[in-house]
Amino acid sequence: MRMRMLPFEYGIRNLLRRPVRSLLTTLALTLVTTLIYCTIGFLQGLTKMLEVSANPDTAIVFSINMGDNLEYSSIPMSTSGLIQGSVEGVSKTHGVADISPELFLGTQMTLPDGSDAFGLLRGVTQEVFQVRRSVQIVQGDWIQPGEILIGRLAAVKLGIDPEQISVGSQLEFEGQVWRIAGVLESGGGVFDSEIWCRLTDLQQATRRDDLSLVAVSCTGKSGFAALNLFCKRRYDLEIQSMAEVEYFETLNKDYGPIRKLGWLMVSLITISGLFAGINTMYGAVVGRTRELAMLQTIGFGRKSIVFSLMQEGTLLGMAGAVLGFLFCRQFVHGVSIKFTMGAFGLQLDAWTVATGCLSGMIVGAVGALAPAVQALRKEITLGLKQD
């Protein structure tokens, strides 16, 4: 025998009959889904920052036994020239080898307001754009001696207002005052948080004549293999090569505990929202004991009634998820967060939205299930006598 279901409109009318209770429940679910959106958006932003930073055609050469700490790497200045003259499989642009010698370090900076902050510096040459193809100057010009380029999120990394380090402003570090000549953007990669200057200028300021790494664009797997073989043969240089994709995958694994903690927070938020939903729906269901008994009297089964109550909870959860999405879309999406290796923006992408909406619906449906089952356990005759 087919189960007789309550009309879909019945659940909607019940929600409208109790507007204050429905509104409060929706607001509670909105808070839950908003927290879920923010947490997952943080995790997605971190993942995207590492993913978009890697160029599949690029390899990096740095000191052996450095792990993923490129700021501590030190290799001879001649490394880039030796790679260009000895390694086949290096791509070229207009006859110029796509090789970028770089000096990467972190240092204390004196900000325009007189305070100090820790920033990330990268000394580069003009060939850097042949290798770092995702990076472009979106404001200003290429740097001249004594000038720097700042990433669009450099102000977030330094913890200051972007207006303080606009084009034409000055920053002081390594005992010199540098003029800001332009702004860099790399589509959300790690370079957005960095400050670039001319390699020779940074070497003079830091009194160093070495490099941190050499970035090389390779023509296919043969280029990567040739570069790796060169590094292994040159024992005197004490260098190693690694595909940039592999390097950022290693960083991604290093941040695995942070992602696990983030998903644990999502689970705890969902569970807390579930208990809040159960508490709220319990009051709503208990007050409808006579109504539920009457529905059973006129022929609706308990499963049908439970399903209808879960439908009401799901609708409230969907409403909360939509309101949470609209709030996050307006005030959270793209908000930049300072992090150890730079800064990144919270990402309200399709995966984040789908997870938040699903969580809201689950919290609403399951939150209505427990009180519905408990209310329907009463005898029908006792339920009809309930005030």
C-alpha cells in the first residue's frame, strides 16, 4: 500500500503560521552556515594560493637540504649562467633564455607611519616575467635603481592600509629608502604578497653576492630531466632542482594539519548548529502535539508526518544557507587574510557554496527529526487531549 504523503504546501503554511519562530530559526541557521562558509572559504583560499602560484613548465634550482625554505637557500651567482650554457631544454623568448636568477628573503621594514613590519623581498631581473608568466604590472612601471614593485596584497602582509604604500610612496628596509614604482598582481598567487626590487640593488643593500634560487622554464620532461642531471653532476655547486608544481605540492602537504583543523571546525560548527536546530525545532514540534495527533486520526501515517516536519526544517535550512551566502558574498568573499608566507583572499567558490548549502539543509532536516519522532511516540488519544 502506498504511503499517503502530506501536501508540500502544508509545510510552507506551517512556517508562515509561526513567522517569529521561523524567523529566529532561520537566523540561527544563517549564523551556522555563515561560519561554515567562512571556514571553508579560508581553506579554499589557501589551496588556491598554492595552486595558482605553480607554473607546470617551471623548475627551481636551490641549495640542497633546504626543504621548502627558499629564504635560507644560498647558491653561487654564476649558477644561472652555467645553466644557460650547459643545459639543453631551456625555453627561449626572442632568443633570450627563460632563466630568472632571484634573491628571496624576509626582512624588517619601516612603514610610512613609523612602525615596523616583516615583509617578503625578491630581487629579480627583467627576465623574471619570461618565467613568472602569471605576474604582471597592473599599475606603474618597471623598476629603476632604488625603486620597488609591491604585490597587491603586500599591504595585508605588512598589516597596514593600502593607501600608505601606493605608487609614489616610500618604504625603508635594509638601511635604504625605496620608492614604490608600481603594483604587481599574480592572480592570487604567493607573489601578490611580495615586494620586488632589482637583483643588483638588493645584493648591494644586503651585502650579498649569491642567489636564493634560479627559476627555469623547461621545454617538456626532457628539459626537467636535463636540468636535474646537471644539478647532480655539479657537486661543487651543491644545488638541486625541483619542478615548481612539486615544490608547491610539498608546501600544500605542510599545511595539511591546518586544513584538518579547518574541517574539524566545520564539523564542530555543524554539530553545534544541529543541537541548536534540535532545541529550536523541539519547541516548535511539542507545541503542535494536538495537530500531529489529528493528522494521524484522519489517516496520515507517522512516517508521512515526520517527513513533512523534516521538510519544514529543510526549508528553514535552505533559507539560512541562502541568507548566509548573500552575507558572505557581500562582506566575506575576497577578504584578504595575513598568513605566514604572505596573504590570500577568502574564496567563496562553487565548492564552498555547495558545502554550506548542504550543511544548512542537513542541520535543518536532522534538527527536526529527533523532536518529531519523540512527539509522535505519544498515544493519539493523549495527543488529542493535549492543550
